[in-house]
Amino acid sequence: MSDPVAFIENNTILKSPSLVPELRLHLADAALPLWEKTEEELAQAGLPPPYWAFAWAGGQALARHLIDRPELVAGKRVLDVASGSGVVALACLWASAAHVVANEIDGFALAAIQLNADANALGRGLELVGRDMLDEPTIDDTGAALWDVVLAGDVCYEKPMAERMTGWLRRHAAAGALVLMGDPGRTYRPTDGLEHLAEYSVPTSRDLEDSDIRRTVVWRVLPLTQR
């Protein structure tokens, strides 16, 4: 399969996530069939599983929080790392962020984010960045934070990823950015250095999770000096 757009359009349904009815996303109707099809059709390309085809609980909670509190991102420069379907990035644009970078290492995710932006007429102000940014600087040449707001939804499901991500997010916080994380109780979420901001009950699929509802928290990530 050489055309990500065709694959996404042929294997997803345009619908609203349960907690974010303001947006419509290209989402898988059922998890297992798409996962199997992705393995069959895309394995030769060495692509990761189709995380972009699901509105994960952490991302939904973070998106809900930002739509309900648009002042957090309105008029600001925002980075959404490991953007997946783009639900968080699009929520920021819905809330009038000035410029939003959606970062993903999966080319299919980038295609999905663009399709989802187009479906919601939210392409203006969106920039797609397709590289690993977790070793990149957090400040510019003058010492100022590169971003006003840095966001991460549901990124603590694997230990190496969670450790790298947490350290990088803390560095952004130390640079002066507002750093928020949405997490539904993943195993490798840090146990300290977080400020509880809000909590949501997110309806989930048994195909993806071990319950029908996931208690999901929006955390503010604090710099090391505030731990």
C-alpha cells in the first residue's frame, strides 16, 4: 500500500470521538480488523501499528480540557507531540491557537492528521512535523521557550518512551512552557512532578482497553525544580 490517504479513507469512518463531539476524525470502526490489515498490508514497509486510527483516552481528555478552557492555547504557539489522530492538535486550533505543530514519526499518522484537519476545516495554522523531536532543544538562541504550550496525550504506555518523553517535557516546563499531559493511568506515568488539573471519565472500546470507561487525568508537568 503506497498511498496512505487511500488506505486511511478505505479503512476508517469519519466520526466524532465520544468525549469530543466538536471534532470529526477518521477512526477505525473496530480495532482488530484494522490492526490485522495494517500488519498484512504495511508490514513490509516496517510501519508501526495504526495508533492514529483511534482516539485514545489520554488524548480525548486533553482535547476536552483545552476546548473547555480555550484561554490555555488561544493565540499561542503549541506543540502536540506524538499526535496520533491529531485530536489534541485540532482541539487547539478549534480553541484559536495561533500556530500548532503536530509531531509524529509515522507517515500514516501525518496523513491522517491532515485528513482530519481538512474534515474539520482546521488546516489554517497547522504544521505537520515528521521526525523524532525528543532530543531537540527546548529554548531558542535568546534563551526563550520555543513553545508557549507543549502537549502529550497518552504517551506513557512503554517504559523507554515514557522516560524519554517525561524528561523532555520537564525540560520544556523548565524553559517556561505550559506542559500538559493526558493520561488514563498507564503503567509508566511518572509518580511525582505532576500537578492534577482535571479528571474525565472517557468511554473506551474493549478492543483497546480493559474497561468500558477509563478514568483519565490531565496533568501539568512540572520542571525538576518544582518536584
